[in-house]
Amino acid sequence: MTRIRTVTTTLAAVALSIGLISSAVAQDDAEPELVGVYDIEGLTWLLTSQVVDGEMTPLRDGVLVSLRMEGGDAGGSGGCNSYFTSYELDGFDLAFGPVGSTMMACLPPLMEAEQAYFANLSEVAAYQSGGIQMALLDAEGGFLLEFELAPETTVVGSWVATGINNGNEAVVTTEITAEITADFSADGDLTGFDGCNGYFTSYVVDGESFTVDPAIGQTMMACPSEEHAEQAQAYIAALTNATTWSVDAAGNLELRDEDGALQVGFAPAE
């Protein structure tokens, strides 16, 4: 069963969402009424605006900041680095623990957005949600962060490989990696090109679980090079090793093994 998350939005939810935005733009001294009638956990949220130097500021084009909360653990992309933290949710009250992250350096606009985001997370005390939008507030009821719900995620579709595990615990990307394709149909068929030959098999998705039938059929063309042959062999092995799937906030598909090691990374085919 392919996992497709559907968010049902009523007219009341739309009205509530619009109210969230207008409240963020024009706040007064009155303490806002906290409204949160929708579940905010187990969903991926994309940041649209945040407080910078005391002003609610739209996120720059090309900057991706995401948040996912589940089972007390939270994380996502800070705009430059992947981050992780904990959270406590009690009714409409919400608080995050210390933030840890990877240590990559990025261009100044990305770093500035990320630093502001991490600082704002530390001040969060409550939330409001209209189902398709979410706002995080400080202890005085002031808006700090505004998010919209990320598009639904599914493995179904056409993908181009961006990295392949070579079997030595290393994910490799070369000039020929993008020659590998995968087409996941809604009825469980998997077809594609491994850089040498077309291949076909079936797959099963159940929640986050992912399984490829190891009985993979292939055409019988000769590979154009030894590099192609080695990559094709590594790709087929990586496919059969994969046990979980996920699509990140940027829309990239990752297949991982039972230990969490990345086996194959894909980008959406154009």
C-alpha cells in the first residue's frame, strides 16, 4: 500500500488559515486566542516567513527550511544544514530543546536564514494551526515562525539517480550516475534503465517500509564501459538492499537499508 497522506481542508479550516496570516501581519497588544484544532505531528512543514530583527520577513526565494515533529523528536533542513532537536507538546503549548546540526558552510543568505530560524525555535512556546498552515508563537503570543504544509510524498513517479551505494558504505556520484532511472507505478511495477540495460521488477510500499522483488528482469545489452557495468551491478544490489523510503522537503527520494544507510538517492525526473 503506497503511503499517501491526505489533508482534508474544510471551509472553516481555510478561514482559520487566512486568519493566521493576517494575525501575523497586524498584531496588537491584545493577547491572541490560541487556536489549534489540527494535528501538527507526523507532517512536514515548510517555512514561509519568520521574525528577523523584530519584523516578520518572508523567506528568500531558493531557501528551503523544513520542520517535522514526531514522537518527541524534531528536525529537518535549516536552510543550509540538517538539524535535530527534541520537543514537548501539551495542548497548544509547544517547546523545543537545544538544536544540533551538521556543520556545513553555505552562502551568507542561507546561513543568516538558518541562524534566525534556530534562534526563533528556541523562543517557541505555543502553536496555532489551520490544517494547511501553522504558526509558532513566543510566550507573549507574538508570531515567530509561519509554515505551510509540504506537498504529499510518494514514491510513485519517475526518478533519476543522484547517488548509489557502492557496497563499501560509500554513496558515489559520477558523471554517469544520472543515466540511471527508476519509474515506480501506482500498481507496484518498477521499471527503468541501469546505465547498461532496461530492468523490470515489482516493489511494495507499506508506510515507510520498502521492498523490491529481487527477481529483477533485464535486457541483455553489453555495457558501454567497465565503469557502467560496475555501477549497474552496484545499483541493482542497492535496490534490493533498501528497506525504507522517504522523500525530503526538496522532493528528493532516498532509499535506505535497515541500518539507515543510504542505498540510492534520486531526484525527480524532469
